[in-house]
Amino acid sequence: MIRVVLVDDQAMVRAGFRMILESEVDITVVGEAGDGREAIDVVARSAPHVVLMDVRMPVMDGIESTRQIVAAAGEARVLILTTFDLDD
């Protein structure tokens, strides 16, 4: 079973990913976080195999959160998924 944590500041995005991922028999979502600081705590508690991480979030961005998760020497792999809607 592949254990996944979803990290995004938009609850609807997390819900969409959860729905898609949990339709697979070998994937389970073991946690969610709405910002990078919360992500570090959720990952420490849930020991996921994969973290789907947004970049732009309040409190702590996904880049710094990823740094800290990887530095903790856990087994989790971080996959950064993000969208930017900037005119410039």
C-alpha cells in the first residue's frame, strides 16, 4: 500500500487529489495539510511514502517545507505539484 500525504492551501484541491488517488486499490491518503508548517507535522506523524506538495502556501511555502521534510531523513519522497496564474 502506498501511503500519501496531500499538502495544498486549497481544500478543494486536496479533496480532488484524495478522490483520484483513493480510487486506486494500492494507494491510501494518510494525511492532509493546508500549509508547509502543518505538512512537516503531518509527515512526522503519518510516515508516508509520498508527499504531494504545493509551492505557494501561507505560513511556510512548499520549498522550505520540502527542505525540512527531506532533512529529517525520513523515507518520504516529495513530489511538487503547483500552478501559477500570473500575468507577468
